[in-house]
Amino acid sequence: MINFRKGTGLTLLQTDSVGASVSGQTYVAGQYGRLAINSGTYSVYVGASGTPLSDLAGFIVNSSTDGDVIESGKVGIVLLDGNTVVETDQAYQTISDANYPLGTPLYGRTDGTVDTWTTSTQKIIGWVAGTRTLPALQTVNGTQIQGTTTVLGIKLNS
């Protein structure tokens, strides 16, 4: 899941970039990803494998099961812009204030999750802007359609 707390509101057509989905990649909205040029075509990859320090990095907006991805073979990505605050549930550790203290630098892992930055060889993708629990969603007749979700707020690096 991905939410935008600050910055420009977007639809898929308004994402920073759209790249081709890559065979064998499973996309989950809110994962860390990178936009790379592959044989002259922009492609979106999950995680920080490959050449993460030179590729454009950001957060994936679509899941593999979304109609846009299935129909068009394209995936939206919001690039690191130094301004936007995103919220994601795609974290390596359990999302809590203890595991992700406010202001802690973060990096993107190869599996698309984010975690606390520990070494200078890791690219800092942002800083913890807080954690919160989103309430459960219910239909008008009270049927729960989504449980509570804890998300990690990230102030993006540029």
C-alpha cells in the first residue's frame, strides 16, 4: 500500500514516471523500486539490486494484480524528489516507533522493503517521518473489507 501525505496528489497518469513491467517481477504498491533503461526501454524493477546508485529510485504505485499493469504492461513509480512524504506498509521490520524512530535514515532493500540505514554503501532514500495505524475500512452495512494497517511515513531524499 502507498499513501501520499504531502506533495502533489497523483493518479497513474500523473506519476513521475511509468516504465515497462518486467517478466518475473512481482510488484506490490508501496515497494521501493528503481527505474532503469534496459535496451533503450525504461523498465521498473523491485528493490535495490542491479545498479541502485545510478538508476532512478522511488516507490512503486501499482501492484501486479492492478488492471493498468495487466492491460498495459506498465508500472508507475514516484521518484525520490526531496519533498514528498509517502506512507508505506512495505517495511523489513515490524512498523513501530521503536524500530523506526523519527528522523532515522532509510534505505531500500533488494526485496523492495525499506529498513534503517546502516552503512555508507547503501543509498539513503529518505528519513522516517513517523508511524501511524490506519483504521479498518467497512462497508455501509458494517462488513469489514480491510483490517487496520500500520504504515511508515518517509520524507523522501532527492
